[in-house]
Amino acid sequence: MSWIELIAERKIKDAQERGEFEDLEGAGRPLDLSLSSDPQVPPELRAAYHVLRNAHLTPEWIELEREIDRRKQRRLALERRGARRRERDLARAAAQTDLAALAALDRARDRFLLRALEQLRELDALIERYNLLVPVVSRQRRRPSVAAALRQLAEAYPRLRPLPPDEPEPWEAALRETPPPLRLAGRLPRCHRERPRPR
């Protein structure tokens, strides 16, 4: 405990002994920890949060945050399962010199990397949407580098048989394809088109 804390504790204890805390307003009642008294919540959002809480609704950005956490856990579980499966398959294949078995292991590796690519892109899109909706910039999340994450996985699980020099890895070819743009349906004002009048 620092000397400042010691002095503060001593002054509080002296005030308690003198009885200075006995007739305070609200003594004996629980503290008001509602959003209306929370200094962390901006005043312009307090009324909206109060309405949402009373209606038992959650803001979309909070739901997205929960979904992002679930997707991260799912992706880590996929990587752990892939690592266990790869170790098991490599142990079985060590006794074999069959080229067909090695090709099957490489195809399984490619499928695993393509699934990882798909999950990383979905996670990236969720984080992008979350960052657009979250009301405070400090709550934004860092987007994953899909290419770097896939390169790490590809290095961790190398091919057993090399590809021809001019042929890219399947995950590299899929990575070059651009994902669809983020859509914010219902978030931006829409242009109303006039409907043609019936004749």
C-alpha cells in the first residue's frame, strides 16, 4: 500500500470514529447503479439504453460482439481439431509410402485451409460491421489479417507432396477472390423511388 493510500485510509477511519458518515443521505439503502447515474454512459445515450433495457432488447453491436467471440472460439476449435487430425493422419501415413495416401492427406489439408479461409472472412466481415455500429471508437476491434493467418496455418501444416511450380495453393487462389462488399441494410437512408402509376 502506498503512502497516499495509507493517509486516505487513516482520514476515512478518523471521520468514521467522529461519526461524520452516519447521517448521510441514502444511508442504509442500496447504491443506484442504473445507467442514469453511470458516468461511463454518455448522457445522450442514457434514455435510449433505458428504453432498450426495459424492453429487454440488446443493441445490435452487443449481439455482434457476442457473435464475434463465438466465431473466434469456433475457429480456434477448428484449428485444434485440424491439428489433431493431421497428427493422427501423419502417424498413419509414416508407415506408408503410397502416393495416393499422401495425395489424400494433402487434399484434406487443402480442405482444412479453405474452411479456415471461409471462417476468417466471415469473422472479418462481422468485425467490420461491428466497428461501424459500435457507438464508441475505443470499443472497436482489430480486424484479422486473413492472408497472414492463412500463411501461418499453411506453414504449420506443410504439404507432403510439392505442387508444380506454376500452380498456386488452392487457398491462395481462393484468397485472391474478393469477398462480397459489406451491406448495411437498414442502416443507411434509402432512396425512395417513385412507383409507376397504374394506367
